[in-house]
Amino acid sequence: MELKAHQVFFRRFTDLYRPFIQKTADILAEEGLTLPQWSTIRLIAEQEEMTPAELASKQYVEKPTVSRTVQQLLELGLIETRQGRDRREKKILLTDEGNQIYEKASRAIEKLEREVSDGISEQEMDAMSGRFAEMRRRL
Amino acid sequence: MELKAHQVFFRRFTDLYRPFIQKTADILAEEGLTLPQWSTIRLIAEQEEMTPAELASKQYVEKPTVSRTVQQLLELGLIETRQGRDRREKKILLTDEGNQIYEKASRAIEKLEREVSDGISEQEMDAMSGRFAEMRRRL
DNA sequence: AACTATAGTTAGTTTCGCTAACTAATCTTA
DNA sequence: TAAGATTAGTTAGCGAAACTAACTATAGTT
């Protein structure tokens, strides 16, 4: 049975995802973080502040899912909230501690990412990233 | 904050995964299948028969996880088991009904995969698949 | 002012991963 | 050849993380 290029692509794509995400989870566990918590922290760090609605959209999950993670991060003292453009909306930012743990976990995750992609040029990595963004827009 | 090529890569990679897998889950739900069930059926179909241990290894999960999915598929009548190389081992194959549902779901999933990767050459798809396999070996 | 929409929360449910512990079968070693 | 170690697979139970439903409060629209 011969598979077409896109079929092979998605098989290799999903084959890569689980072990990668598991390794990432192991690294994060050392910092006392879960994957959803990390994903949230990283988005906030990279954009300085986000609302729960934005976080839900970016991570492709429903708002109650984000609500729970935000609650956990508040309890951990890693984020704080401020009022958004009206009294419904909340802006979420990292605390000093949140920034510290972001920096630390970032280094460890980047190390993994570097090791996994070692030997592949930046040009090729960028090209693939572009294609991923393109495909994402079709979903 | 400037991100390196591999950092962008893994962000776009994980950004693509969830919506893709969710769309796939929606398609499979129409056939009454879950993602783990589909993953299992597809691996068996593409290799004619597999053992639970092989399924666990290929899908990067623990054996009890596969055991449960196999049980579900047996109850659905989509697979059957035969004795393996000894009395511990089980070979798992698709039944006629399993093959039918495999063919049907396959077509729908392939359609999604084609649409998502439309406009990207087979050469480029193959190149990316190769890199995924390479990265997988480093995890 | 009434209705609709949005932001976010809470509660409960389901799915799916895991670990621990187990049985049965096979292999290895002394 | 028997005892110990290993492997294949199963069962039970737990926890994480997703969802839907329903809700409150706030803002926008008609």
C-alpha cells in the first residue's frame, strides 16, 4: 500500500508530536509546571499580557479550560490580573516569579528544541514554520 | 523578543497540531471512532497485523492504554485476535467490518490532509517528513 | 428599556493517559 | 531441571485536561 506525500507527512507529524510533548512535559515537571500552564505562561511572556479569551483562542481550547489554568497560575503566584478594556475583560500578566520561572523553563525547553532540530538549517526550519502557519490557516 | 528558528518551528508545530487533531477527531466521530481507536486501526491496516506491544510502542503509549483500546475495538467487532509466536503474544487483525470502516475513514481523513497541504509540492512534503523522522529519532 | 452579545466562571462529565499490581507464559541460569 | 528473571498482556484505580451546560456580570445594539 503506497501512501501519498501528504499522508506520510501527517503520520510523521503526529509520530513526532507525542514524544516531543512528553519530553517537554518531563522538563516542565521539574519546574512544577504542567503543559497547559507552560503554554499559558509562554504566550503571556511573549506578548506581555493576554486575556483569557485570547489565550483560549491561541491554544485552541474552550474558555473554561483556560479559566482553570489561570486559576492555578494565580494560586502559584506566577500571574496577576488587571482590568481590561471594560469590566468584563481581564488582562493577565506574569509576576516577577512568573518571569523567573518562564526564563528558567524557557532555557531548558530551548535546549531540547535545539537538540531535536540539530543539523537542520535555519532556512529550512523557517520554511517549515511558514508551511505550518499556512496549513493552520486552512483548518 | 526575537525567537530562533527552532523556537518558531516548535511553536508553529504545536499550533498546527491541536486544530488538525481536533478536525480529525470530528471526522472520526462521524464514523463512531475515537482518535486512539483510529490510530490503532490505521496501524493494523497499514501493516496487516500488530501485537499490542507493537501498537503501544508505535503510538508512544503504555501497554494498558492499548489494552483498553483493543478491548473497545473487539467489542465493536472491528478487530479480531490470533495467537502470536507464543501463547503470551496476540496478533491483532482487522475484521471485514474493520477494513470497511478503515477504508471509509481513510478517505475522509485523506481529504482533510490533502486540503490542509494543498499547494505544497510532494517534494517539499517528503522533505519535511524526512526531517520529522530524523527529529523523532533524537527523542 | 429590552434584548443580544461578550467575558469569564463554576460544576460536572468524559476521555485517555499513567502507575501499580497482577496472571500466564517463556527464557535464562545455576 | 528447577528456580528465578523477563516478557506479554490485563485490570483497577487515579489524575489531568478537555468538553458542555449553565450561570453572572458587563457592554453593545435596537
